[in-house]
Amino acid sequence: MSPETSSTSEAVQFTLLREYSLDTSMYSLEGEELEFVQMQAGITEEEELKKHIIEVQSEAYAIYPYPCIRGFRFLHCKLPKLPGYDRLLRIGRERPGAILLDIGCCFGTDTRRAAADGFPVKQIVASDLHPEYWDLGHKLFRTTNETFPAKFVPGDVFDPAHIAAAPPLYSPPVDPVPDLAALTSLNPLRGHVAAIHVSSFFHLFNEEKQSHIARVLGGLLSPVPGSLILGSHAADIKMGISAFQFGPEGSKTYHLFCHSPESWTELWDGQVFKKGTVQVETRLVERTGSGYAKLRYMQWCVTRL
């Protein structure tokens, strides 16, 4: 997660904190997702778990008041719902040394889901602008760096010292696979990452910055056929600026740049990667939540051929 600029971030943060205080009535956790959080946190009693989650949520909202934190969306795994997730797990099982990168990981809920489903935890790298969220993930799930040894690398996706823009590789990288435990940036991963997950992230930025993110992630992806990038974010039927209602009875309107399935496909197949070298899968789904009256999300997967 990352706001566009520090000045914009501060203004939006003030507005959100002033107008949208935390509301525990938005809490909802049931079924498989409840069982997953209970298992990961080691708290089975539901009221005790809810109290624990609300405590962590309050700390997180003070760092930056993202709507997904206010709406408890951080509890709901996005990764298993995405096209390509079964292939991601197969890569973890069958490709020796395969690396999974989770960008904009927040508390690392999806990071933990991938590990729980079998991706080798020591081969997972997670990254977020706010390292405090990763620390709160340990608090939420009652773990430590030792008991959950995925590697966390804080940084800004627009900082070339963290991820420098580089074209995708079409042959094996010359540099060896880095020691993940020693990583201080994502640059040594260029061409070595077998799978990249990035959800609820692209829609935070304008068209130019979304293109930049796609290109830097494309440069990290392994050239091995089957390597993939998958995620989900706000989208629309047509590419352009879309208005979304937020707050009680849609009292506020926010504008986001949204790709369409067609423009998203064109971005990856022909702009980021050479035309015909990747397969792009997309699907639009509608949901409500986090205060939105209605929101279209695109679930997608880009796979190297």
C-alpha cells in the first residue's frame, strides 16, 4: 500500500480520520475465513478473537486510514479466489527454489494463506511501504519472525533503490538467486521470482503509475514458462476515471483510475511483455463492502508462455 504523494497522503488521511471513524458493526468473519484466522491466531473463541482483531485494527488505522482496514477487509484472503492460484501452489511444490513475492502485503494475511496451503514459507518474500503493518500482522496472528519466517522487505514501489525499472528477461538471469534472508531491496530478485501477488494496490494510483508498477513487476518475474503475476483491484467495464460512492448511504464520492479487462490485457500483453509472450486472464466481479455502495473488482492472472 502506498499513497501517491506525501502531501496528498496527509490531506486524505486527515479527511478519512475526521469523517470515518472506526465502526465495529462492519466486522464480519465467518465460515472458512473465520476458521483460517482462528487457526492462524490460535484463538478459537469468537468473541475473544473479535476483541483481539479490533485492537489490532485500531492500531493499524492510526498508521494510515485505508478503507480496507476500516472495513476489516484485511481479514479476507484474496489470493485463493484468483485465477492461477492452483498453479501458484503447484509451482511451490514442483519448482525447486521457487520464490513467491507478495506486494502491498499489509498484515500478510494472503502471505500466510499461501504458506498454509503449502508454498514453502522460507521462499516467500513480502513487501509493503509500512513495516508497521507487518509487525501488526505478527501481533494479529501471534507469530514472530522465527515462527513465521517469510522474509519482509519494506520499501516504496516507486523508489528505484527498492525496485528499479527494468525490462522483462527472456532468458535466464545472469546473476545468481540471492540469499532471501539477506535482502534489503527487491532489486536482486530481477528475473528470479516465480509468482507475484498484488491485490488492492493498483487502484491507489493514476494510469501512469499503474503502468510503472506493472513494468517493475514484469522485470522481477522469472522467464520460466508458467511464472505468473496475479491479483485483484478496482476496475470497470471501460477504462478511465470511475466514481465510487463511499460512506453512509454513499455520502461521499471518490474518483479512481480504472482499467477495463481489455485495457489491462493490452497493458501486459504488448506493453510490459512482448506481444504473444504472456497469457492474460481477467474477470470482473461486483461486491459491496468497506463502505462502498457498489464496486467492481477485477481478478486477474498474467502467465508467461
